[in-house]
Amino acid sequence: MSTSPGGTPLTQDEAIASIGTYAYGWHDSDAAGLSAERGLSEDVVRRISALKDEPEWMLARRLKGLDLFRKKPMPPWGADLSGIDFDTIKYFVRSTEKQATSWDDLPEDIRNTYDRLGIPEAEKQRLVAGVAAQYESEVVYHQIRDDLEEKGVIFLDTDTGLREHPEIFEEYFGSVIPVGDNKFAALNTAVWSGGSFIYVPPGVSVDIPLQAYFRINTENMGQFERTLIIADEDSYVHYVEGCTAPVYSTDSLHSAVVEIIVKKNARVRYTTVQNWSTNVYNLVTKRATAGEGATMEWIDGNIGSKVTMKYPAIYLLGEHARGETLSVAFAGEGQHQDAGAKMVHAAPHTSSSIVSKSVSRGGGRTSYRGLVQILEGAHGSRSNVLCDALLVDQISRSDTYPYVDVREDDVSMGHEATVSKLSEDQLFYLMSRGIEEKEAMAMIVRGFIEPIARELPMEYALELNRLIELQMEGAVG
Amino acid sequence: MTKIDHSKATLDSAHSHGVVPDVSRAARKTSFDVEDLPVPTGREEDWRFTPVSSLRSFFEDTPADGHVRWVVDQLPAGVSLTEVDPEEAQGLSVRAPGDRVSALAAKHTGAAMVLDIAPSVEVAQPVEIGIKGTGDNVRGQFLIEVGARASATVILDYQGSAKCGEFVSVDVADGASLTLVVVQECDQKSVHLAEWVIRLGRGSKLHSSTATLGGALVRMNTSVAFAGEDSRADLFGVYFANSGQHIEHRTFIDHESPRCRSRVTYKGALAGETARTVWVGDVLIRAEAEGTDTYEVNRNLLLTDGTRADSVPNLEIETGEIEGAGHASATGRFDDEQMFYLQSRGISEHEARRLVVRGFFADVIQEMGVPRIERDLLRTIEARLEDVDD
């Protein structure tokens, strides 16, 4: 029971000892059932599909993903990914055999994990509309509020979504991000497991955020969740994804695919605060399409991970569609946050806005990498990009790579970036008011990211502030 | 050289370690050996916007069929123009070529021209050089050497119909000051691919203006390295692309010494189907370059449909001890409010457009520092604008 697949017993004390300052750095003993096999082969892919009892077309799609993953080169740009060893990663881990329907049905160690994340409390306070808790690659707990079901809102884990709504699934799965979009999207297509599936019917507004919590808990385990959100005409939904993961000594890979379809006059907001432990490669493909008059918003926080490469994209396909990305990145020692945004204006009178804020300290590196493309025919379109970076010390690094491609004359496109060091004047002023240097620095950083923090749900804003404080520890002196 | 087979990336762990992206812009390969710089496919970061498939002959390692001709009236005292062989030119260059075309230009240049300004000489009169090329496979290298504490204005006026690859090295020694004006009005069929490598010594100054108006395909790839502290570089650019033109400017400012200041300001207008411009402005602030102050601006004015403007201001910063760093890029059409305001004052639409374009370019053109060239340039741009109106 308390033996990891490598055969080495790992006690909770040992795990805690290896954690450092990481906020959620405990982990439960490794009880995952099918976690023995490492590495990727056609056999592994077929077994995942067979275990899930999937339709033939999904297996075919997975095998195509595997083929394209093998053919596609590693990206020659962005972060250094040479530390990923695909042969030592586990591509599928199942922690329990069937889905639980209430908290009490969950195995004790899993329940402990969630208790520490505060989910039951959140439930009690009705802060969440439904919780799809992803634990070790597969959803083990799922609950949705009755009134949502009554309105016809589907909020399931993706595996169940495929089983229960195959017709919606086949229509939309892979329609926004094709199998071979990039190497990691192909990998995800081959081995995906878990994630959220949401369908909001026409005219329905989901007035409380839908949330899902994720954790990785098996050493060297990959997490390849797949999320599909369809907001039908005139609907609204806010989806919140949070990630925390315990610390392990070997590198770990997280490679999700998120597809969102925002139909005519609908609005979707997708919020992530990513706090993977600092050994995780977080390589995520997120893309949304926005129809006529639709609004898509990505709120994206990147605090954790060793390397993140993530550029949430919005394809503005209908007239007057609007896209917005707000992102904040924080890179500490040994971290590289290569994040950004992509906006493709493919219809007239579309508008987009990107605001990116980043903080580097302790030798960390943040990169903003973005693309704004205004295609022929997208006349009357507007786009504005603002990047601000704050460097806290002499050894940290900040990069800005903003690509702009305009192919239409009747448009307006602006980009601005500033990079500044932490102001000594501000620091001096605060310290002269009797505020300690450490607290003063944290205040300045909080003020810097405030425009984004205020867009987050309250509990996330609080968590973000707490994480920033933790990250700033040791920044003085 | 090992070849990496990515199709086996998952099967053989050794292969999953294949690609490590460049750590910074400074990590790109430079070499005088053509073999070190493979023929680009168009997927490389520095070639991704260039139509490389139409440039095959430029990448071939074959002797040139022509060389550029330098036309000089007279040279002021303290200024000399000499020819050196490729080997000597290689020794004088501030660094090796960064792409295959310029490496081939250095290799097949025949004789390289060296414009030398003696130390401590203050040249009052601008040094004006006409550069003319003809031929389908022209390669050339030239060098500008500004001695310590010297100061001079150098005007280079490109004409002709050549398909030309060029490698230019500029060395501005300690305490020297160089004002450089490059006007490019080649024939509409010409192709001009140039790499400029500029080194600035301690306490030196570079004030450079580039006007790119002619040519079917022009690519100006300029690198400025601050080799010494307390130096300053101001780069200005003006470009105008009509139908069938591809005009590409790349600048790379390498802040490798403390307390240097750089400003890069490029403005362009595009008119007509397939008119295409690219501006890529890279700035690297290295860890040792404390006290750096840098800002880059690119603005593009789209005068008609069917044009395409790419604008990429990249910034890489390895230290927080800087004065400031930033960039701005904007691409758009005529400002409707300005047009409305002018027309409400009784100015015709045609005249209003002329005024707005003039205003758009004025600040950059005024920086050229040579009144005659400024006047000519404004006239040329206005003539180009007349064509658009039709």
C-alpha cells in the first residue's frame, strides 16, 4: 500500500522533508493501481482506450495522436525541454476503479488530500457549483448541483462525457485543436484521461463559477487531462481550474489540452491559477473559438512549475467577437515561465486585449510570447497588447517576444511593453513608514499584479496573494 | 554532426534530448565559414518572414558575377578609401557573418572596400558615396573604420538593379562619433540582402538613419554591439512598400556593457496588394550591462487593403539593475479623427491624407541630419502617395 512503483517506500515524513517552502507540498502514499508501466507505446494507448471502453473512433484518434507525436519535432523555440525523458513517464494512472458519488465514498488518503485543499468547506459555503476532482489522471469524485442539471447544464469529467454524450463529443472533440496541432497536443490526444466536459444550453447563464481541482500524486506521472467546453448561443459560464501538486525529486510532465467553443453572443471566462511544484514541465495547449458577438476571456496565473509553455489562444471567427487575456506570471529560482497569448482576428469588427504582468526573482525567467494576427477581411478590428515586467534583483531575467501580423488596412493594433526594476523610491517610502523591507517588497509586487488579481474569484485572489508572499520570501538581502 | 531523428523521440531516450532553444539572441551562430551556416528552409527564426524559396541563388556557394561599384566625388582630409583582399577584410571585421548570404558575400567579395576615418579627425563635410550594382549574382563586403575620438557623417546612396548580397562591418572606436545615412532607392526589380555588424567602443556615439524605398526584396539585418560602456546608439528607419515589394528590417541591439543607451525608431507605410513589410527589433540586456536605458518603437501605416505588416519587438533582459527598458509597436490606418479634423477645416481629403502621412514620417526624417536628403525623401514619399490615390 505505501510502496511506490519503483519499490522504494516513501513515507509522508520523507515527502514533507523534501518539500522546502512549497505551500501544498505534502503527498499521500502512492496507492495508484495501474501505475506500474512507464513509457509510451501503441500497446499503452490501446490499453487506455480499452480500459475506458471507448468507441472505435476515439481509439483511432488516439493512435493518430501517437503517430503524430512521434513525427513532430520538439519546438526549437521557447523553454529548454531537454530534461523531459518521455520513457520514464507514466501515461496512465488510475487510482480507484469507479467514480465515487459522495465524499464519504472516497478512499481515506484521497479524502485527506482534498480536505487539505479545503474543498468540503468550499462546498459547504456553496462557493462552487460542482466539483470535479481530478486525482491521479481520473476523476474520482463528481457532484453537480441539482439546479444546474435542471437547466440542462452538463458538467462531467471528460471520460463520462464521452460515454454519456457521444454525439456532442464526436462533433466537437478536436475541432478547435486538431490532433497534430503541436507535439504536445498530439501526445495529449494519444493518452488523454480526465479533464472536464461542460455543455451550457442556449440562453442559460451559470451564475456561480464551476470549479475543478487537480493534483498529481504519483512520482514521474504525467497528467494529460482534456477539457471541452461548449457554450451554446446566448449562454454564460465561468470555469475555474486550479492546480497544485506535491514536490518530487524527478521531473514530471503535465500536458493538457483545453478546447472551448463560444457560440453566438455567448460568453465564457476560464480562470487558471497554476501552482505546479517546481519540478513539473507544464506544456499546455488552450484554444477557444468565438462566434458572432461572443466573448471569450482567459484569466491565467502561472506561479509554479519548473517550465511552463502556455499561450491561451482565441480565434475570433464571428463579427463583433471579443477576446481578452489577462495573465500574470511569477518566476523564482530555477523557474522559466514562457507564457503569453494568441489572438487571431478572422472576422470584421472583432476586438482583442492582452494584458500581461510578470515578476522575476532569484534568477527566474519570465517570457511573454504572443501573436496577434489580423487576417484579410477582418476590417474594423482592434487589438491592444500591454506587457509589464518587474525585475526584483540583478540575476533574474525577463523577455518579451510579441509577434504582430496585420493583413488588413482598416484596423488598429497597438503593443507596449515596459520592464522595470523594483523602485527604490517606493521601497524607501514604505520603509520610512515603518514597514519592513520584506513586507514592503511584497506590497509593491501585490500592487503590480493587482489589475489581474481583482479579476479572480475571491478565494483565488487570496491564494494568489499568499503564493506571491511565499515566493517573495528570501528576496531580501 | 549528429542528425536527430525525431520520429523516434519516444522510443529512444537519447533522442528526446534533441532540441535546446537558444538561450538568448546572442547565441545565434556566426562564422566566416559558409559551411557553418546552412541553407535556410524558411522555418528558422531569422528567416521565417523572408520568402527564401525565391532566393535560392543567394544561398549557393558560387563565385559572384559582379561587384558593387563605389562612386565618390572627393574625399575630405583624414578620410581614405582603399581596397583589401577578403582575408584582410575578415581580420578587420568586428565580427563574423550571422547568415549564409553575408558569409558568401565576404567569401566572394573579390576586393573589399575600406572607408577609414583617421583618429581624432573631425570631418565637417559629409562623406558621400554612391553605391551602384548590376548583375544577378553580386556579392560585396565593405568596412567603415572610425578612429578614436574622430567624428564624421557618412552617406551611402544605393542605386542600381543588382541582385546583391552584402556584408558590412562598422567599427566606431572609443570616443568616436558616426552619423550614418543609408538611402536605398534601387530599381523595382532589384534584390538586396545586407547584414550590418556595428561595434561601438567606450564613450562612442552612433546616429544612424535608414530610408528603404526601392527594390523588390530588401532585407537589412543590422546588429549593434556596445563593446564599451557609456555609449549611445540612435537608430531611425523609414520605409515605404508598394505592390510587389517586400521590405524587411531587423535590428539587434546587444547591451553587453554598462550604462549604454539605445533608441530604435522605425516607421513604415504600406500601399497596394501584396505590399509587405517586416520589422523585427531584438534587444538583449546582458547581466553585466547594468544601468542600461533602451526603448524601441515601430509604427506602420496601412494605406490600402491587401498589405501585410509584421512587427516584432523582442526584449531579453538578464539583469534588474537597469534604468529602463521598453518597446512599443502600433499598426493601423489613417487616424479618422485627424482626417475629420483637417477636412472640417476645409482641407480636401487628398490634401489631408498628404498632411497626415507627412506628419507620420516627419520626426524620423528630421533625424537624418542632412537637409538635402530630408527634402528629397519627403518628396519621394509624397510622390509614392500620389500613386496610391489613383
